[in-house]
Amino acid sequence: MSLLNILEYPDPRLRTVAAKVDGFGPQLQAFCDDLLETMYAAPGIGLAATQVDVHKRIIAVDVSENRNEPHILVNPRLTLHGELIDGEEGCLSVPGIYEQVQRAERITVNAQNPQGEAFSLEAEGLLAVCIQHECDHLEGKLFVDYLSNLKRNRIRKKLQKQQKQRA
Ligand code: GNR
Ligand code: NI
């Protein structure tokens, strides 16, 4: 297993729209293990393949307290239900920034597991929010895109400054 590098905003590679997975096998299985391991190490409650510069439709999530309820979703398709709710979000690709975002309170997601078998998952609360956040990554979308231009520009400048200082 190996830890993967996480891209940071405003890296343009985060804007890539991910491609559908249509081949299942040991290579895909190994990548899913690395994605999950990278999410746990970060630590984060979710991680999309886009964030590690792999532009395939794969996300990992685990919102459990004990970090022992992993979900890997390949080719996820979302259906939104219920009211819109406001919640604070962060992102491993936008480190140190937390802002309120509106999301559907409940979802159904149809996906495949790493073996290619189809399944359906119903979620609410943090799991529903996290899956919506991860599916956005696969479309090249970040939570900062829901904020005002003023806020997003401030965040971009702050992160660019941090990245320069690190380099
Ligand atoms: O670790 C994460 N926490 C989080 C908190 C509120 C809403 C969404 C998230 S996802 C984030 C990890 C991440 O960046 N996934 O793409
Ligand atoms: Ni994120």
C-alpha cells in the first residue's frame, strides 16, 4: 500500500472531470486501497480520486467515529432528497478553511464496489454531505465554488502564499 499526494487549491488539475471506470481488476483494487489509506492518514472523512490526480470516478468515505466503516464508491450516481441544510465543510485540498455550504439532507447513491458489483446506499447527515462533496470533486468542483467571489479569492491568495512559503 502507499500514501498518495493530495493536490491543493488552486491546482488546475482539481478542475478535471473524472472518467467512468469500466475495467475492474487487481490494479483498480490496489488503487482503492491506496485511496482509503491516504484518506485515513490525512486524516479525512472522504477522498476523491481527483484529489490524488487520478481522474477516474472513484471516491472513499468513512464518517464513523471509530474509522472502521469504509465505503468505496466506483461510478457513483447521486439522487438528492429532502430539504437543503447548511453545514460547515472543509476539504483536504483546501487545508485550514471551513465554511458553511448548503447540501441536500438525504441522498440515494447508486454505485459499484471495487469488484464491479452494483449497490445502492441511502444516507443522511454527515455521510450524505460527504458523498455530495466527493461527487463534486469528480466533476472538478470544490466547496469554495459555492462561496462568494470575494471569499474564494481571499482563500486562493492565502493558500498560494502558504504554498510559496513551503516551496
Ligand atoms: O475530511 C473532510 N471533512 C469534511 C467535513 C465536512 C464536509 C465535507 C468533508 S470532506 C473532507 C475530506 C475531503 O476533502 N474530501 O474531498
Ligand atoms: Ni474535498
